[in-house]
Amino acid sequence: MKKQSKLLHSLKIALIVIFVLPLFVSWIPQKCYYNEIKNEIVVLDAEGNPELIQATDDNGDVIFEEDGITPKMVNKTIVSTEIKNYIPVNLLQNGFFFDLMKSFQELSITLVTTVVFAMLISIALGYLSVLSMGVGRFFNNIMNAIESVPSILIALFCYAPVSGALVSVKGPTSTALSLAVFVAAATATVLPEAVRSISIPLSDLYNRKYSVSFRSYGFSKNRILAVLMKTTLIRDTLNRVAAGILLKTLVLDTSFGYVIQVGLGSTGTPQHTSPGALIAANRKAIIDFASDVEFNPWLFWIPSLMLLAISIAFLIILNETKEDV
């Protein structure tokens, strides 16, 4: 049974690594997807013989034969550069492939930034909620109010005040502002469940297992909770909370990008490229059957399948069996 359990765990790890590869592959430099091949073509004269010219050095000076008098003659050649792409040509149309890589680059930045920011706040609020009942009730009321609003509406509401500025202003400042607004909106939507997921098991450990024994040794509540935060159960809980945040952020980012692309087109999120926007831009590839224009359906399915794989990876982490402390 232990061997089967280890094999199953190894299989899960392998699947997770494979499914999240798009987030890492997107950072491969563009020059790795093609190769420049230089060919020298000999110029022929009217009779089909190689045309000769005087040989020169790097400075443009004439090179002579060994006698020092006769100019050295060489074949006249033309250097041509051939670019060999490792990507199918139909994926390079209209810059789709590189737009795809860029969108997943920005998705990875969004996921990492959100999970770090949201986890820090969630841990702090979950800890304080158990440490102080009054603080816990206060934050619980706020979380309930936030949770009653759909996530996509929160994102749109937060983005609306700065959308005009992002359309008119280009550059790093606009990009950073777009990312900050989205991360703030995503964090607000994931906090309620994340804080509960941390505070409930932490409170259970404190009230049912360790409180009496620790108090008998004179430990303060703050010190007891600090010790409990290092237990296996809480560490596993934090891993699942992080996976949940990543999954929710992925769904929100994709939905947000899709809605903005459909509603506003390229002016919706000028500095926040999302795979969802790319899917929306190529949605006609599978729904516009009556059109005379031919669409490549893979332009829709490739980003969709990549997002599905990443989502499954996060779901595998979420479904990990809880371990007892």
C-alpha cells in the first residue's frame, strides 16, 4: 500500500509539473523558436562560369598572390539569410504565437504576484481572527460583504476608474498600474475563503488539542498559535489555500480578459494581456461556421487547452489528502 501511495504521489507531482509547463515555456526567448541559416550563393556569368572579383581583406584592401604583384581573384558570392521556424506557419499568422507567449508570461506574473500578496494578507487575518475574537468577528463581517458580490464585478468595478488612463498612457507605469489594480481586485475576491480555510483549522487545533497542555506550561495564546502555525496540518492547509488562490485568480483573469475583449476590443485592457482576451479574439474560429472566411480553430483551442491543463494542476493540489498533525 505504501508503494502504491508513493507511486500515486509521484504521478501527481509529474502531472502537476507537466500541466504547468505553459507558464514556464512562455518565458523561452523568441530567438529559440527560429534559426537563421546563412547561405553563400556563387554568382555565375552569362556562360555559366563563376564570376571572379578581386579578394579584399576586412579593411577593404586588395589581397595579392604570393608574388606580391598579381591580385588574388575569388568567386563572387551573394550571402542570403534563410529563417527556419520551429513553429507551424499557421500559428505565426498575425503574430498569434508570440501573442500567446506574451499572454502566458503576463498570466504567470499575475498569478505569482496575487498568490504572494493574498497569502500574506490571508495568513495575517487568519492568525488575528483566532488570536482575537473581536477582530475575527469584525473581519468576518467584511468578508461576508465582499463574498456577496460576484468576483468579475469586483474586478470590473476596480478597473473602471483607471481604464481610461491605461488606454491613453503607455509604458511601464501603465503596466504596473494595470497589474496592481487587478491583483488588488483578485485578492479581495479570494480573501474570504482563504481566511476561513486558515482560521478554522487553526482555531480547531487551539481549542481542542493543544490549548490546555500549552496553557499549563504558561504559554501565551500568541505563542501557542505561533507554534501551531508550524504544524503539518497548517502547512498542508496553506498549500491548498495557495492552490485555491491560484485557481481562482486564473479563472478571474481569463473571464476578465474575455469579457473586456468582447465588450471593448483592443482598447479594453491595453496593458494587461490575458489568455482569455486571446481566446475571445479568436472565438469566431469555432462559432462562425456560416462565414466565408476560413479560421484556424487551433487559434481558439490552444490557449483554451493550456488554461485547462494549468487549472487541472491546481485542482490536483487542492484534492491532496489532508494529513493529521
